[in-house]
Amino acid sequence: AAGVIQSPRHLIKEKRETATLKCYPIPRHDTVYWYQQGPGQDPQFLISFYEKMQSDKGSIPDRFSAQQFSDYHSELNMSSLELGDSALYFCASSLFGVRRNEQFFGPGTRLTVL
Amino acid sequence: AQTVTQSQPEMSVQEAETVTLSCTYDTSESDYYLFWYKQPPSRQMILVIRQEAYKQQNATENRFSVNFQKAAKSFSLKISDSQLGDAAMYFCAYRSGTGANNLFFGTGTRLTVIP
């Protein structure tokens, strides 16, 4: 079965640069979630989208923005990168109303900021 | 706000033995879901088991079962017949049944399986 796809899998950036992470949900899934997992930490919710509209917002810095496109893929844009942004970024997707919105996680994008 | 607490940063178990991982949570909601996720060295987040708060029966998935104590707000995971492949970080997670759909995670328990 198709899973959530994230690209790139690894990304290295310098401080103050920008980065764009992409997420392709499971086909027919309409909701996308972004989580950030710092080294040795638990995943923290950043933001989610349902039917291309922002649905919930967590601890997402103002330097970050995200959107969901007409094909339901989502992009997380990160600007003015800081060393503390180095983390594993997960995308998860779900289908509204199915199994009470059970989330399926992608493999993550590992961002390293030097 | 919902909080999830895992008081055991590390646990170890002998292969083929049974181990229980603890999780407590705090919420004022009556409708919610609880999950255990496994994160092996590959860092992939894998759903192990889920429990709906309105169900009194404890969930079971093969060698994995939970002890859900709603009044005590406790949600422990029991792994029976532990295998080397069970070695991973285990996260307990909470999701509201009526509000936002995002997951709140505990800080995790690292499980080591000793051959």
C-alpha cells in the first residue's frame, strides 16, 4: 500500500538560509500534519491542514510557514534557519472520518543546520 | 492542555520475557484516543496499538496489549514474548476526540531487549 512520501529525506543548510520540505500524503487522504522532533525529544506538533485550509496550529515559529496544495501535498517553508531548527520533521496524513482520523507517518526529513 | 507522562526513560527486558511500559495522561475531555508508537533506529514512527476512551475493553494486537485505566488516567503497554526487533523508543500519545486532531506525545521510553 502507498505510504506518506517526504522529500528530501536529508537536508543540510547553513544558518539564515531557507529550506522547503515536501510531503505527499497517502492517496485520497485530505489532512496533513507536520511534527518536529529534536534530538532526543518527542515529536512536537507544528501545524495541520484539512482540505487545503489550515486546521490547527501548534508550536510553529513565525519563521515557518506551510500550505496544502490542490493535489493535497503540503510544503513546509522554513526561513532564517537557526541551529536549533536541526531536527527530524515528520509529515503525517489522515482521511477525515475514517478510523477517526488515524494518522499515518512518513519517514521524516532530517534537517541539519550548520 | 493535555499532557502525557512517561516516567521510565529506559527499560530493558530479556528476550522472550514480558515487559510493561507506563504512561499517564492528564485531560478534562471524555472523548479521546490513546496510542503507542514505536520508533526504531530508522526513526520511522510506527503505530503499535490504539485505544478509544469510550471502550472499556483493553486493546490487543498480537503480542502487544494495553492496560487502560480511565479513572486513573493510565495507559500502559505490555509486550509479551519480547523479541530483538522490539528494541526501540516507545512513545505514548494522546489525541482529542472532539477538538484538534494532532497528537500529544510523551517523552518516550527506550526499550532494550537482551538476547
